[in-house]
Amino acid sequence: MTLHLSNSPQDIAKAAELLQQGELVSFATETVYGLGGNARDDQAVAGIFEAKGRPRFNPLIVHFPDRQAAAQEVLFSPMALELAEAFWPGPLTLVLPRREDSRISLLCSAGLDTLAVRVPAPETARTLLRMADCPVAAPSANRAGKISPTRAEHVMDELSRRIAAVLDDGACTIGVESTVVSLADERPSLLRPGGLAREELENLLGAPLELPVADSPVASPGMLRSHYAPQAILRLNATSVGAEEAYLAFGSEPEDKGKACFNLSPAGDLREAAANLFAALRELDRSGISMIAVAPIPDTGLGQAINDRLQRAAAPRVT
Ligand code: AMP
Ligand code: MG
């Protein structure tokens, strides 16, 4: 049963405790209700994709109680600082380079070297984030392809029994998603129009924001070449392993495991496999292997998102 929590101090504390335990909690921001999970907990983040029924791993926005907390995970350029000082807390998400030492789940970055970060405005949300004492990954709290929820009842309608709790803080005051600006490249670009008007940003920057071309690398990070692809070539649906190959296993392992082996989930659990996917690709890549044989992954539930990502990684490289 999904708990319907109020915004009383006791209920906020309960929600924070659930997040710490790796459970999923929906909470209100000024934009829409988010589906939150501990961003440092790979399994919790995989659970977010599972609860949403997302067919692919899009990067997730990670929420913080203040800029100082965000600065422990991403690098703020002078321009990023300026925007954060002007518009946080508020409906602005900044895409910034991840710090090397960040322990945020790689799933939140969907394999990119950047992280989207935001400080939401409502007092309840920030109290929750402070009490949870961990960065909270949160996409909108709706099933994939459905519209974003702006009231706790909307979340209950779609996600009850899939998440531990909804923290009811009334209707969202803005009601559309945050504006997403990338400062990861030389010029700032608008990745998604949203609750903060473009003009306000441009007034502060004193220059127009770049608009991503339809198929630019940053516009839809899930689909593109800038998306982290391993150095090694991937061979999918492999039921045996060549002597020169590494093996990305799922469930039982063949006797001959090639030059290196990483098992996404010895128990054959898709959530565990999703939680391990990006770390596994990085680790096998680091071993210097040039070919990775990948076990068949069932194409159900989170398996669809895993297979989507693997197919992109295996696709011919654009250089
Ligand atoms: P949602 O969490 O569903 O509100 O969507 C988050 C939005 O931010 C999507 O449009 C993502 O593509 C975008 N986004 C999140 N992280 C990144 C990132 N690291 N690089 C580029 N875009 C991002
Ligand atoms: Mg959404």
C-alpha cells in the first residue's frame, strides 16, 4: 500500500526515512510532483525507471536542498553560479559536468559525464531533502508517456502500490516542468523550455540561449552519439563467449567466460541488472577489451530499457 502522507513535520520525517531506506517517495515541487529516490542508491534509481515503466534510460534530475549540496556533485562555472544565485530555489535545472568524485548513481546520468541538478522552492520539499540527507533523483511522478501530475491524487491514481509514499503538499504552484539549461558546453543552451521564462535567463546572461537542433547530442541524450558508448564493440544476445571477448552476463554464467566477466545479476533480477549496467560497461571498458559479448536480456519490464541502451551502445559508431 502506498502511504498518503501529509506535510506535517512527522510525516515529512517519515518520508525522509523511507528515502534513506532506498524506498521511492513522491513529493511536490513548484513545477510538478516528482518520483523521488536516493540518487546514490543504484537500486533505488533503477526502481524509479521501473515504477514509471520507462522504456529507456533518460537522465534524471537530481534535487538538493541548496546550492552548496549540489556543488558536492557537480562543477559550477562562474556562469552556473550566477544562474543558481539568481534563480534557485526555483524552476531551473542546470546540466553541469559531474565531479570525478561524485557518488551519484551513473543511472542518473544515463552514462553521460554530466548531471542535471536543481533546488526546488517549496519549504516542504527542501525540508524533506535536508532530512533525507541525500541527493534525490526525481523525474515527474507519472507512468511513461502520461502527463505530469500536479496533485497528490494524480500520483496516487497512477503509481499507487508501485511506490512507498506520496507526500501531499497540495497543488503545484507552477504546474509545468522546470526549464533545463545546459552549461556543459562552451555556450549555454536551452534543452527544455519550462517554468522559468527564457527571456528571464537571457536578460541575466545578456545573450541569447542556444537552441538545440532537433537531433543534436544534448537535445535527446538517450539517442545519441555523445551518449556514453563503450570503447569496445558489443555483440548482443551472445550465448557463448569467444576467447578474445569479455562477457556481460545475466543470470547463469557459461563455463568459459572469456577474458573478463561482469554479471549484471547472478539471480537474473532485472532491477539489479539495470542498477549495474553503466558501471558494468565502464568496468569492462577499463579492462581494455575490444569486444564484449552480451547475454540475452529478457525484453520485459526494465529489460526493455536495458536492451534499448545496449542496442544504442552496439550500434555503428558515428564519429
Ligand atoms: P524529467 O526528469 O522527466 O522531468 O526530465 C528531465 C529532463 O532533463 C529531460 O528532458 C532530460 O533529457 C533532461 N536531462 C536530465 N539530465 C540531463 C543531462 N545530464 N544532460 C542533458 N539533459 C538532461
Ligand atoms: Mg516527465
